[in-house]
Amino acid sequence: MKTKHILEGLALLLFVACASIGTPDGGIYDEIPPKVVSSSPADRSVGNTTRKMRINFNEYIKLENANEKVIVSPPQIEPANIRADGKSVKITLYDSLQSNTTYTIDFSDAIVDNNEGNPMGHYTYSFSTGTEIDTMEVSGAVLNAENLEPIKGILVGLYPVDSLFNDSIFRQKPFSRVSRTNGSGRFCIKGVKPGTYRAFALEDKDGDFLFSQKSEHIAFMQDTFTTICKQEIRMDTIWRDSTQIDTILAVPYVHYLPDDLVLNAFLEAGQDRHLLKIERPNPDILRLFFTAPADTLPVIKGLNFDEKCLAVDGSLHNDTITYWITDTAFTHREDTMKFEITFLETDSTGVLQPHTEKQEVAPKVTWQKIYKEEQKKIQEWKKAREKRMKKSKEPLPPETNPYEIKFLEMSVKPTGGIDPNQNVLFAAKQPIAIADTSRMHLEIKKDSLWIPEPFLFLPNRDVKSYTLYAEWEEKRQYRFTIDSTAIVGVMGDPCKSIKNEFSVRSQDDFGSLFVHVLLPDTARIIVQLMSSADKCVAELVAGRDGRADFFYLKPGEYYMRCFVDHNHNASWDTGEYAGAQQPEQVYYFPKPISVKARWDIEQDWSPLEIPRLAQKPIEITKQKPDKEKNIKQRNIERERQKRENR
């Protein structure tokens, strides 16, 4: 009986134990960010002479993206060594300390605790080699002058405007104070001495803190500013929960000005030009790549071929140039092209000068290999044809082997339908040598009959395409026919017969936008409509009254920008530091414009009344703000799970 009671007790204990099995709880998560407990020398100390510093924290820490986020000011020519070491950050400066100068090490939000990654928040350590700490701050943003994109990671620096300041200082002396922009293009320069300054931005590719090469984006302010500060009050809200306010506090703070500087960064024209590489993907093509544009084409002198066989297919600015080698006898006979090339190259003084060099270039794929593969395809097609003939009960119609004759590949855009103000583009895979318009025919359909129509078929600048022009009638159907061999490429390949039927859309399918840009009357304004990818889809020169009327717009959302065309060349122009020339001003309309069919939209626009930082719509801004580091609040989720498991 006693044994029975013991067994029952053991069973009861086992049942209770099994019923209480659950996921072990490791306790609450650490959600407290690191705190500074001491530093050597002390933060904001004066009279400092040491170049080694140590900042101690209450827990183990690490630095995230230190190379990107931590900035030392004044700038250090020899980069400082800044590293996490257990519960400390160790800093070693290698440059000599400047006298009577405030030094700041701005960590931004790079400091987090080692286990949970709780961010400390924006933290700056400072000291002075003199008798006082400079505390002024200057802030603002850097935008790409051409498209108002925020520029991340560019240096922003100050030069004091005093008796030593000169207009070429940007090339001669590093900044006195420096910072770096974040993902929103914003910067804050700390530890600034009271005074008058000019601000500059620099994409410092060689680490010398000087504008030393044209491939660096720069920005400069022509106006000076004076640092000031004032006491102000801001209202801070303490929330009881996510919907109810507990307390609103009036918090005094120091407001440092200016805090709204905007620098427009640009690349100067006339970038250093060098021959980047030469490619010959197949025996028929030679391609040259240059690092910058040029007004003239290179001169090629063949050493084992006649250069007259080269057909030029250059890009708009001659930075990529393709040569088609039309002498097939040479390409079948020789693998290697030997030639002398003369082109414009930037010399050591930064001036474009003719440069001549010899080159030998072989194709990646030889003509013999290409010929062997073509013969293989011809034979495979013949064998497949013979098999079909054996299986067929009736004789097959005659067929041309598609691998025996090369035809010129051509594309047509658009197809199906065109807008009343649109024309049709015919593009080939190689430059066009012959376009016989007598063997082309445009017809319009009227009362079920096709009636000939006058047209123009004109070459475009790119040498590989032609455009079909005509007086289009809306709601009409057209047919354009090109006879076979009417178009021939430079390699001797003829086109196949082309028949393209299309209709002209009705005006009722489109909307109109009438823009009135309110800028000074002397300004010549180019207005552009942009797609959701920030690409220009329509452009007009505004009239003297600032009006630009866009017709035949397809329904949809458009974005809008304009620029002031100072030199009347109908294109945006960059700036130049030496001549104190700012880039032409660009403005964005701050929201999308919705165009509907059969709607006319009137839009007044005063670009100067909209802050530049608020102009470009976020929907088409490619450089998005950095993701803010926040405490993960994992304890809230832990408590929720505990309640669900009860």
C-alpha cells in the first residue's frame, strides 16, 4: 500500500513538471545605450598637448562604418587611428597639433554597444590646444547642381575670410574646419570659431583636402557668412502612450546659425582625357574608349591596312568611338590590326595636346572561328531540311538557307500607333551606307484605298538610323514599305523587305500642360518634363513671358524641372572654380503633375519661393536618407509573447 502511494506521488510530480514545460526566458534585453564614463584628456578640456586620447564607456562598444561616419576637424593629412578597444575608443592623431585650435572628433551615430547594437546617438568629443573651446556650428546641405540629388559622403569645409584669404585658397590650403554629408546630403561643422567664412565642398579623391584634380566634384559659395548663436525655446512632447500626450515641455537651447547653407556641387568641364581602353570584339569592329569628350575625332593611320576602310560610328561627345572595318579581304587575311593613332590627350599641365602612339589589336574571336561556326549552322540547316523532305508526303516549297545570306538587322519605333506630333525611327545594327528612298513608299488609307503620301526619310546624327517624317492626320492608318535591299549597311548587308502599318492617335487621347515660370524677365528658361525615373521626356524653351505649352501628353504623372540657360546654348552648363563661375541654376517643381486625357492644366510656378532643399520630390530622389539607428525595443515584443504563453 505504501508503495502504491509513492508511485502515485511520483506520477503527480511528473504530470506537473510536464504541464509547466515552456520556452526558457533569458531575461530582459539590454536596451540602454552606451554612456561615456570618463575620457583622457577630459572632454572639452583646454591647453591639451597630447595626440593620444581615450574615451571610456560603461560597457563594451564597437564602431560601425567608422571610415564613413567619423570625421576629425581640423582635417588630418595623415589619417587618424580611431578604433574600439573593449569598453574604450582609442584615438591617435599623427599630424602635429595646431596652436590655439579646437579639435573635434565627430562620431555621428557610429558608436553602438557590442551585444545588442544599441546606438549611443550622435556624439562629438572635443578639446582645445588653446585657452578656450570654440563652440559655434555651421550646417546645411550639398546638392548635385545638375539634378538636385543630395550628395552623400562629400567633404564640406570652411575657410575664414581674413587677411590671408585668397580666391585660389581651395587649391593651396586644407580647410580650417571640416565635416562630411550624410545620406540626406546634410552636414554640420562643429567647433567653429566666431568669425566670417566661406564654405566649400570637395569630393576628395586623393585625400589631400585640396581641389587638385578635375575629376573631383566641388562646390563653392561666393557669398560670405558670419557665425552667430542665440538662445531659443523648443517644445518637446512626452507621450503617455502612442496616442496620448503626457507633458509638453519648453526646453531652452542654443540655435547656431547659419543652418541652411546649400552648396551646389558640380564637375568642371574639360575633364582630363586619356585613352582608357581599346576593344575588338570581332574582326569587323574596333572600339575606342576615352575618359572625357573631345571636339575632334582621332586620326588613324593603318600600318597593315588602308584606313579608308574604316567607317566611323562616334558617340555624341566622341568619348566612345566605334570603327567598322569594311575591308573584309583584310579581316579574312589578317588577325591583328596594326595602326598609328593620334588623339587629344591631357598633358601634365592639364592642357589637351595631340598625342600619337602605335597599337596592335587582335579580335577576341577570329574570323576563322566565326566562319567555322557559320558553316556548321549551314550544314545543320541543310540536314534538317533533308529530314523534313524525307518525312513529308508532298514536295516542300523552295527555302533560302538563313545562314548563307546576312541581312541588315533593323528595328522600328514606335509600332502600332504614333502620336500626332511624333515620327517613326528606323535603326540598324551598323552604320547605313545606302538608303534608296525611290524604293520606299508611304500610303494613307482612305475609304478602304491606299493612297500615296509624300514623306521625308532623313538620316540622324548617329549614322545608324533614319527618321520618317510626314504630315500626319489623326485617326488615320498609314503603311510604310521598304523594298528589300533598299537599305544597305557599311558591311554590305542589305535589309529585308519591311512593311510597317501604324495609325495616328486622336487628340482626345492626350492632355495638355501650360506652364508659367515666374523668374526674372531676363532669364532664358528651359522647361523639362520628367518621368518617374527622373529622365527628360519633353523639353521646351519658355517664351519671354516664361510660358511653356506642352501638347499631346499621354495621361499619367509627370515631374517638372527647369534651368536658366545663361549662354543660350539650350543645354545645362557646369561651373568653373578658377573663373568663379557657378553652374546654371536648376529648379524642380515640388510635386508630381497628373495629366488626364482631354484635360488642359494651367500651372504657375515660382521656383525662387520654394527652398531648394524642399524642391525635388522624394519619389524621384535616388539618394534616400540614411536609415536612422534606433533601439530595437525587443522587451516590448518579449512581454507580448509572455502574455500569449500564459
